Amino acid sequence: GAGVSQSPSNKVTEKGKDVELRCDPISGHTALYWYRQRLGQGLEFLIYFQGNSAPDKSGLPSDRFSAERTGESVSTLTIQRTQQEDSAVYLCASSPRRTGSGNTIYFGEGSWLTVV
Amino acid sequence: GESVGLHLPTLSVQEGDNSIINCAYSNSASDYFIWYKQESGKGPQFIIDIRSNMDKRQGQRVTVLLNKTVKHLSLQIAATQPGDSAVYFCAEDSTGGGNKLTFGTGTQLKVEL
């Protein structure tokens, strides 16, 4: 497809389990971002990948969270030993480069994670 | 940022009226600002942006105003339509390129017919 694709769209998991969330950016986009959005709140920055540079991980809330990106393609956000406070929508976005302009940042529709 | 839990600030306007959505940002070093629209179940969509060397920018039916003195941003929507109903977020950035956006908590805009 032409947009940012995320999977799964919905995930219910038991507390303590690990989850993986996947993001397929727009083809050719070198920058990729992960944000977390709790119900009724704004987006929280988690991590940013730009090409082959070291990722900016400054937003990851704990060492239970990690993310990887293979080259300039797919990214996976992993949450280990999930807790109920991890319940949120996890949004991925991509842009063509270190963009300089917000109108080239495209968001996916998110992965809704519920930890029970 | 501050949390408003499940109770987003809500602005209700009549169809055809103008809407003004306000946002207070936190970082005096922020030099780039974006307004996003988020419809239910979807990711945020870009509406308009402004850099700190400007105080006003106009788009199609939308205007963004920036007051750096009081760290305030507003979004004006002219002739509000039912399709404008959504949650609106402001976002600020100090990296110069929108690479690490800090989002506000959002305002729910409801357009009444």
C-alpha cells in the first residue's frame, strides 16, 4: 500500500507476556518514528530511526521497551514483560529524510495494545 | 505533559462558525510547531505548520497563530464543517526538523448541525 502499515491493529495480551509490534514505512522513507498514545491523551515520543545513524532512544520509558529497524525498511517495537500501564495505541510514522517539514511525516493507524 | 485522562477539553461549535483551538507549549527552545487532526481510530494527519520566525501562517480554511512571548499557539478554522469534527493536537519541536515532536493533550472539536 501507499501508506504506513502497522500490525497487528489490535492485540490483547496477558500481563507479563512479551509483544512485538510491526511497522512498514512508506517505501523510500529513511526516517521512522514510534509514538505511544494512551487513551484520551497526546502522543509520547518513543524512538526515532534515521538511515544508518544510531537511533534516538531517549523516549523509551523503560528497558522493557526496545525497537529495531532493518536498513530503511521494517521496524519492530518489542515490549517485554508487559504491564497494564503499557496499554495504549502505538503509532508509527515515517518521512523521506531528516525532514525539516511536518507535512512529510505520515502516521500509520496504530496498533492498539491491551494488557489484561 | 499534563494528563487529562479520558476527559479531553471539548470545543463545540455550530456548523459554519469559526473555531479557535488553543495550545500552550512548554519549551522556549522549540522553533517548529505543527497542528495535527486525529479522527477516531486513525493516525494524526498534518494540517499546518509554522516556524518560530513567523507569527502567522494561513492555509486553506485554517490559520495558525504563534505568540512566542507567552508560548501560545492557536488554530483557527473558518466556516467549520461536520468533517472537521476530530481531536486536534499541537506539537512542538526543537530539533529543527520535526524529528522529535512533543504533543499536547489535544482538544476535541464537535461540530453541531
